[in-house]
Amino acid sequence: MRSASLAAACLYLAAFARSIPVIPSDQSVQPHNHARSVDKATVPRHVSSLTPITSIEPRNGNGSSSSAQRKCGVIQQYFNPTPLQWRNAHTSTWLNIWWEENYASFAQNGGFAGTLGTTFLGDPNFNCKDDGSTSNCDFDACSQMNSSDAAGSDLQQAYYVVQSTNRLHSYFVGLGQALSTSAIGAAMNTPNWAYTFYVDKDVEDITLLKELYNIAITLVAVGAAFAMGPVAASVAAVVAISATSNMFIGGIGAALYATKTHTDNTPQRAAEVGSRLSYLFTESMKELINANNLLMNGSRYGDSGDIRSYLEDGAFVNFQGVDKVSLIDTMSAMLMSTAINYLWKNQKVFIMGGGPCDDSGGIGTGPQEAKICRDGKAWYLYWWKEYSGIQFSRAKKWGHTEKPPGFDELGKGVYAGITVEHIINSSLDAYNSAGYAYTATMARNRAEAAIKNGEKNPAEFGAGWEGIFTIPVCDVGSMVMDAKTKRKEHILKPYGSAHTPQWCGPICSNNPAQYIEFIKAARMEGFQSPTVFCRDN
């Protein structure tokens, strides 16, 4: 049995909202061919004994304390269900049999959820569609599910399914609300953020831009899995992530890729990136509505199957709701970081280090305000700022290292979830995995493996997750023991025009090929500034 595809719909969040195929009410409908074959002998209670409940009183389910506290008959023993109780009651098998026997009536009852409501709650308004109603997925187990007829044989499984359907609906609604109110929508849909993080020459690199959009959509999927809380690690959110390659079949892919080119030195394209990522959030919210409605209708959604795949093994039977504050903060930080990473990789921003944390290796001292110490080694974040003013001195002519654009905004306001530690750690992990060739596909595969293997969800690392940043890295640690490279004490320098670094050899891993690759990745090909003070240029 395959695991529940809890995040399968979420991998398709960025596709344009597709029309919901409503089953014609005047047409006989047969069960889907993919319905599981089941053995009724394994079900402890007989489906045919189920009868509709006539009491119609939609409430908030059994989640409220008042429902749990008052005596409400035999159903109370099933309150606060767990996935284990779902499995022990063979609820998935029961649901498959009920589905086969009742599928033909989905059309006249408003879909799968509507048939549940009519049959077990006596409520024809229970359909869990996202259509503007705030009560069409509410129910009161005590007053609606406690009749003697329903309690006769199948009450436990019926209650678990109704409860899980309600909780799955709350997941989609909560995630959509979080996306719609996320800070990234407002922060990135203006040109201001682009001017903050982009001041260099405009570099045409459509491939890099497409990588940004690809990883951004993977992050929406990661956020969707994160919104499930502890459930996500134990179910197959990985099914969704593995489907990333299908994300761009819809119109949003074409819209994101329709990138204009610019030849001026303004951050116009950067502003477009922000606008398009904000657009991604808007379209994701629309697609959540589509996903919810298709599943509640009894239809398949994408490659993830119908709603039974999501309810499998009781994955949502005790779902406690979306932590919107945490989700908004996490998604905003991760997606803003991918955009900042894109802007910085179009400039001469890089990471250098690998020597001892106390800077005692004889290779210079980097900027302390942009330093982290990791595994006994110091790493620094740099931006080589080209000098464009009047050249009063030879040093100023060749520029110097400085804080990357927007550095002082990190850790504040809407950028509170992005720090130097995040940037360097994320980039180091990407570099250790794939050098300068880390791609969005690798990020997707890594996220898939993390969720599948029960590791921390990538969203728990925020902007520090591997590959969110892929700033080029040069490991100069081998220079500590090198006796040939000249002026190695000037490899690392603090920020400022009085401290121009001097790279008089293959400083990256003491490897000429590695050094050349770093220079390319850091956008410094043909750039003489780091070597101009060396005797042998």
C-alpha cells in the first residue's frame, strides 16, 4: 500500500487553477478504475448497515471543549482519534468499500464530502467546498452522529472519515490564508527590495533565473509539507515533491519564464523577479482552492489520486491546524532568500575562508561582521565593489571588498529570518554537495530525501537550508601550509578601500582548475583587481 500523498496537491500549487470536473447529475457514474480491490471479510463492520442520520445541526465538530465535556453517548469513546486507532479499525479498507458502493450517488449529493454529510450527518449542506462558506464543513458529532442506527455497526469508521475530511479541508484553507497574507507578497511586489540588494551591472542570465523559479516552487511544496506539522514526516509528502517536473505544464510556468531582457544598469529585472514570486503566492492560493474542491468532489487531483490517498492511514484524523504565523515567517524568509541569492549571484558576491577561527593561519583576517565559525574554520561573506569614481589612487582604481548590497537590512523587519549564518551555511552545504553546479533539481531531490527519511523538514532550517543560497565558495584553508604562494597574508581582508585583497596564486583548495571555476562562478572572469598587486600577474 502506498503511503498517503499528503503533499501531492501542494507540489501543484503553482499551476493555474483548473476547472473542477463536476459529475453530471443526469448521468450514471461508475467508480474510478484505480479504486482498490478490497476484501470485505477484513472489515470488522458491515457497510450495508449504515443508515442516514436525520438530525441536521452543523457545528464545529468534536474539537471544542464543550463537545468533549458533555455526555453524548457511544460516539464519545472515539473522540481524540489517532492514526493508530484509524489503522486498528481498518478504516482505510472500510472507506474503499464504502466508496465503491456509494460512488454513483456522489453526483446527486454534491460529491464525496456531500455524500458523507447526507449519509452520516443528515446534512445536505456539508460538502467542504471552498466556495466562500465558513460552515459547510462543520459538524457536531454528538448531535449528528449519535443515533442508534449509525451506532449499530460502523460509527467508529464513519466518524474517523468525517473528522479527517474536516481536518483536510482546514489544512487547505489554513495554508491558503497563510499564503495570501505572507509578508513576501507585499515586500517583493515593489521595486524597493530590488534596489536594496542589487546595485551592480545587469547580467543577462536567463538560465539562472529559471533555476530561481524552479527552486521557488519546490519551496512552496516544502512549506506545504511543513504546514502539516509532525504528520508530514510520517507520510509520503515525497510523492508530491517527486512530481515537481510536472509543475510547469500549466500556465504559471510560461508566465514565470517569460522574462524580458534589459541592457541598462537598473535592477528592473530584479523588480520583475519580486513581482513574479509574489504572483506565485497568489496563484498557489488559487490552486489550493482547486485542489480542495476536486478532492471533496471525489475527483483525482493531479497524479496524487483522490481524497483516499490523503486520508490514508489516518494522516489527518488528528491534524491540529496550520500554524500560520510560523508558516508565513518561514516561507517568506526562504523565498526572499532565493531572490536575494539570484541578485547576488549576478554580482561579485562570494564566500571565502577555511582557515582557523582565530585567523592565526597567516592568510589574513576577514571582516568580523560577516564571519561564522563552522567546524573549527572561519568563513566570510564578501562583495567585490568596483570603483567607478575619480581614481585618486591605484588601490581605488581596482576597487575593494565591501558588505554585499542590502547586508545591513538582514535580520531586520521583513528580512528578520535571513542572517549571515543562514547565507554562509546554506551556500557551504550546496558547495559541499555539488561544487558550483548546484541546481534546483538537486534542491528538490534533497528535500525529497529529507522528508522521506524522516529528517527535519527543510522549512525548519529556514533560509539556512542547503541550496537556498548558492553563493560561490573558495576554500583557502590549504594556503595556511603553502610556502610558495606570494603575499598570502593578504588573501583575506576586512572590508574597505584600504584593504584590497591580493590573490597571487590558485588560492581555492590550492588547485588551479578549482580557482578558475570559482572566478567564473563569482562573475570575475577577466577581472584583474585581485591579482593586480602580485609581482607575477
